[in-house]
Amino acid sequence: MRKKESKDIKNKKNISNKIDKQQKKVAKKMKKKEKGNILGRIFKINNKFNLVALIKNILLALGGGLLIGFLTRNSMIVYNNLKKPIFTPPAIIFPIVWTILYILMGIAAYRIYMNNKSGRDDKGAYFYYLIQLSINFLWSIIFFNFRLYGISFILIIVLLILIILTTIKFFKVDKIAGALMIPYILWVSFASMLTFFIWMFNEM
């Protein structure tokens, strides 16, 4: 009797182990599918993915940002010597944040571009995106190279308004594209406040 009971217990354990393994395999497959679905939602528009268009849109923002960084590199010594508010992040934070933001912007623009390509009217969303991106690049030149902090503050407020308008237009065409622009709005809002205090501390 004891031998039979021990065999039954072992069999039950083996069965439960097999069930656990199967459940783990199913869970892993589900996680992979979820990851694939998330990536698909971000990069596929109407079940279409265009790698060239994605790279072009990311490079437009990121490449422009890198070029501006190169053009303003000699102004960093002046910036470091400016009087700044206590909440100013360390200098290393800026290139990291902007790199992330330019990539997110590029993906958002890619989604609008693909919607346009499929024949959907974006009602000027992509045009607004290009305008605000141009002002974004111009702001860095005005602030770092020309050191016109008052004009820089006015310009960044204009930029913020354009970003908000662009984001609203993005949301109307593609909700994911609009959502990808929200971190950009938050950062430029913070940058606007920082620009104001730098202007106040150094020119007023």
C-alpha cells in the first residue's frame, strides 16, 4: 500500500511539474506576442511598415539635433559660467534627453508620414511638425551662439505653442503619434522656465 501511495505521489508531482513547464512556455509565448503587438502598434500603420521612411524621419530630427550640437559646441563654456536656477539639470542630461526626444519625434512624424502616404489628409500636421522643428534648431543658435536670452525666451514660447498645436493635429490623425509628442511638450515647458530664469539672472 505504501509503495502504491508513494508511486501515486511521484506521478502527481511529475504531472504538476509538466503542467508548470507548459504554463511557463505559454506565458513566455504570450509575452513575446505582447512585445510584438506593441512594436507592431508603434511601427505599423494600416499593417504596413516602411523602414526607409522610419529612418528618414528619425534622421531628420536626430541628425538635425546632432548638427546643431556640433555648431553650438564652443558655446558650452559660456553656458556653464552663466548664473542658473537651482533646478538646472547637470549638463550631461541635455544631450541624453534630446536624443530620446528626437527619436520619439521622428517615430511620431513617421506615423503621420505613413498616414499621408496611405491617402489620409493630415490637415497640415506634418507641415506644422517641420516648422516647429526648424524653430527648435534655430532656438539653439540664438541661445548658445548669439546669447540673446530674452529673444530665446520669446522664441521658446512660440516653439512650445507650435509643439502643442502640432501634437493636437497629430492626435487627430494618429493617437500614438500624438502620445509620442507629449514628453517633448513636457521637456520644452521645463526648458522654457529654465530659459526665463537664465534671462532674468544674466540680462535683466
